[in-house]
Amino acid sequence: MTEIIDKGPAPTVMNVESATIENTNYRTTAWTGNNLQMTLMSIEPGHDIGLEVHDTHDQFLRLEQGQAKVSMGPSQDQLQVWQASASDAVFVPVGTWHNLESVGDVALKVYSIYAPPQHPHGTVHVTQADAEAAE
């Protein structure tokens, strides 16, 4: 795999599908601009992102590999559940509680676009524990 280096906010062209599938880190920022950020995620079967809410931005997630249980709603106890798989997109409006759980036999490979950015430029979390420790 070619190492992903966050080159934002410089103009950049990349094959997003290949970068997403090849990524083995829990989270890697692939590009961070002033108003937009793209991260790559690899979530092992039986693991999840963790129920969270973003109060300052919208989020777009695109599944490139695997199966997911997607939960979203206005509060932690009012969640609607969907099943999603490769080629599906998930739109998370600001203020919406959400979680993605990897429910297939292979790692869930996702790219996520935040507007505005959510993580510091160049963030790499090899594991979910690294991500939780950084927050």
C-alpha cells in the first residue's frame, strides 16, 4: 500500500476507492482543507465507530467494502437502523447521533467527508484505541 499523506489544503488528485480499500488504519486523514476533510477508515468485523454526534458539521460516509449496521437519530435512545454495503452512502446531518458497526466477514472500508474538518491535519489513528485516546 502506498502511504497516505494528508496533502491538504494543496490541490490533490487520488483514487479514493483504492486508497480506501488499501487503508489498514482505523482512521487516516487523506486530505484536510479549510472547509472540508476526507478520512479513510478500516473497521474490523464486530467493531464499530461508537455512537457519536457532531454539533458543528455534516458528514458523508461512503462504504467501499464490507457490510454495516448504520444507526442514526435525534438522540441516543431514538435511533433508526439501516443495513448498508459496498457502494452505499450515508448522510449524517449536523446534530444527528450515529454509529456504523462492521457486521460482515471482512473489514468495513469507509471514506468519510466532514464539512468543516473534524480531525487535525495529518491525523493517523492506527487503532480505535488510538482514536479514543486522542479525543
